[in-house]
Amino acid sequence: MKIDYEQLSELYDKTCRTKNVQYSYGTAGFRTLAKNLDTVMFTTGILAILRSLKLQGQYVGVMITASHNPYQDNGVKIVEPDGSMLLATWEPYAMQLANTASFASNFEEFRAELTRLIEHEKIGLDTSIVPHIVVGRDSRESSPYLLRCLTSTMVSVFHAQVLDLGCVTTPQLHYITDLSNKREREGGSAEVATEQDYYSFFIGAFNELFSTYEIEKRLSVPRLFIDAANGIGGPQLKKLLTSKDWVVPPDQIEVINDKSDVPELLNFECGADYVKTNQRLPKGLSPSSHDSLYCSFDGDADRVVFYYVDSESQFHLLDGDKISTLFAKFLSKQLELAHLENSLRIGVVQTAYANGSSTNYIENTLRCPVSCTKTGVKHLHHEAATQYDIGIYFEANGHGTIIFSEKFHQVIKSELSRARGDMLALKTLDCFSKLINQTVGDALSDMLAVLATLAIMKMAPMDWDKEYTDLPNKLVKCIVPDRSIFQTIDQERKLQNPVGLQAKIDLVIAKYPMGRSFVRASGTEDAVRIYAECQDSSQLDQFCNEIVELVKASA
């Protein structure tokens, strides 16, 4: 394949209108005001093509979304063939291409950067390899235009095969990218993966788990209200709930904030980030009863948090830490019943932001190992996948999943075939591993898993909440002239620089019973994040303020 640089130059001039904007690619990909994304969409489309060519034409996913951000924003990220996030070593390439296009005075400068990348990665253009791309977008008003910028060169210049999923959730894009490649590996199936495959798989797993327990006869799910953040999760969720195969009675689940066709309502006073940050019910939701369970998705449905209102009308949040502990309790019990607790290693992965009470509960009550990683899903996902046979991770914001190892599947299959141990526990573990979207955090899949877990364990929302009590905690932002001077060690729990600051912080921490605090630089702005928790809520503000003053004095 030869690149038609004349045509590429024409599309470059036509598409890359935004200039002199510095772009940064992180865990969430590129994300900023939608009006500034035409240039970066153009270059991201090209990078996705190069990634597919590097991987011998495998499907590479590209998702247009800004998740929980306001409706004026948008973003884009690349997904690996197995549904994971873009390989970390390729993130600098994404920035180099985007910033070259943004600051270059002419096309030839961009062409030179593109050529360097192709040569550095030894990407052969003189082969017959056809790049394959899967694209999806959320419900934002800007997404259709940005999609055209993204795909402008894919077919005309690079002769790619593009599977356009239209409006889907981010986890659906990840899942379908992975499934598309699995089908190619397993015999080159001509059947193209679709979102219907997603619904069929997860509804099937849920129904299989239900039928294993005959839940429709013996158990029941709690009444559930779902806040869809007025994002893409609303219409996609309704496709699941109206499926002829869905076994839960329609009146058991109600969807609110599902106006995805009204752009300015996206994430406005609703959604997972709003509920988690403000510790209150989203707009449009009135408490039903203290037995009801509520949950909120974010704008692209890769996060979910749960909550309930008690008999005294008090709000109680069940965030990512609570989800991790629920799954750890349930799956540890199933391993024990199946007599596999010594054969398969289960563990929970957290970041420094996890509430100290959750860590204590997992380690000392559940007797389950806990690992701590740097902030960022890619770190959590890697740790869960490499250290455990059942690796559970959820950030406090509600983004997370469970990774089941190849050893797990082999052991369960072997035990089932020999009809050894507790067959119900073995079947439960087998079904549950199918119910979880292991490619990425998925609000829909995680919601189904929580419903099934509560039903099987016969737990009401307040029973779940009472497993442990969060320590009072606070997260604040402190603006600093240069965030780069704040350098951390010990998975971001301790400061290495500025020299001497950590010792001062430790002295403050020691004054407060069950006190814990850490400081880390923001990844997106000249600020540091300061987290603090302690036993006494009346002391929390003073505790946090003391740490803030130390940071300001060192900045």
C-alpha cells in the first residue's frame, strides 16, 4: 500500500482547522472542548490505521467520547485489538502527530513526522495488509462531525475496512473490537460483530446465572432505578431491558435521565460523577423506599455508582470501593464452597484514593489480599490481570471490572467435567466470569453483576452498606505554580519531592486518629490533589486545611 500524499495533503488542509493548541493523550485519550478537536481527530484516525498495520491488520477500536465531562467537550481514544487501552508506548506517538499538525506551518512538516513514525515502528506500506478499524461514538452533538474528521483518510487514503457501530457505549466498543478479532482468529468468520452480540452475550450470562439458582422462583432482585446521565447509556440500556430474552420483570427497573437527544442535559446535575462528588441524589430522582436500590451511569456508561435512601431519608453512597468489597465477599465465598480457595488466587486492586476502611475490611474481615497501584485504570487493570486468578478492581468513581485468568477457566472447566466439589458454586463462578465485561469497566455489565450478587446473597442495599463504614474523607484541589515539583513514590502515597514536605505531612497525620493523607500532582492542570481521611468528621476540615497550607508553603 502506498500513501497518496497529494490526497492526504488536501484532507489535511481541509480538516485540520484548529491550530496552536497543545494536545495531551492520557488514560482518557484526548479530551477537550469539541470545537478544538478537528485536528486531533484527523491525526488519531491515521494513528489507528498505523496501529492496525503494525498488528497485521487486526481490528483496532476508536471511540469518540468525553465520558462524564460537560456537553461542550468531546474526546477520542484508541482501543487495542483485545479491547484494552492503547499500548502505553504508543501514547507519545498520538501526541507527536497531533501537536505536529497543530503547530506545523505546512503539510510537509506533518508528513516528515508521519514518515519518522512509520520508519521507527518499521510499518511496511508495501504489503497487501488491509487495516481494520472499529469506530463508535457517544450521543454528543459534536460527535457526527468529529467522526467525519476521524475517518476522513481511512478509506480514501489507507483503503481500510471500517466497521462503524454508530452510537454505542464505550464498553460496547471495547467488547466488539475484542470480539471482532476473536472471530478472525477462530477461523475468519465472515459474520461482522455487532452490538446485538453484546446484548446476547451478557443477557445470556445473566439468564444462565439466574436459571442456575432458579432465581425467578426463589429469589428476587431489588427494585432498581437507573440514572443514565442523559447519555448514550439510556438508549442502550433500554435495548437490553426490552429484549425478549430479558428475565427480570419490566416493573422492577426504571430508567430516568434518559434524554440523550437533548445535548445540554448530558451529565447536568446527574450521572455517576455528580452523585459521587456531591453525595446526593441526581436531578429527577425522588426516593421511592428504603428497600430500593439506585445507580448512576456516566455519559458513556463505563462507570457506575450505587446508592440508597434509608428510612430517615438519609443518602448512602455505594461507590467503587463498596462494589469491590461486595464482589470480593461473594466470589471468596464461592471459591470456599467449591474448595478452590487454595487453588485460585483472588485479590483486590486499589489506588491511594480507596477509603482506608475498605482496605481494612478486605484484608482483616474477608482475609483477601489487597494491592495498591498508581492512579489510572491502566495500572489497576495490569495489576489485576498479572497478579491474581480473580483480580477485582474498581476506582472509587465506579470505574472497574474483574479479570479472570486463563488458569481460572481451566480449573473451573476441569472441576465441572469431573463433577467434583460443590457444583452450584462451580457453576456460579463459571457464569459470573461470563457476566463481567473483562475488556474494560462497564456500567451495564457491572450493574447486572451487582443485581445477581445481591439476589444470590439475599442482601438488601443497607445490608451491603453495613459491611463496613467509610472513614470521613475529603478531596481538595490546590493550585500551584508548577505541579511537576511534586513527585511521588510508594504508588503515589508518599512525596519524594519537595524534599522534607512528606515528613511535615506525617507529623500532621499523626495528630488525627486513623488519619491518612497524600498529595499528588494533577494530570491535567497546574494543581495538586490532596486527599485526607480520619476517624472524626468534625476534625476533617482542619486536618485537610493543615495539609493544604504545607503544600502552599512548599510550592
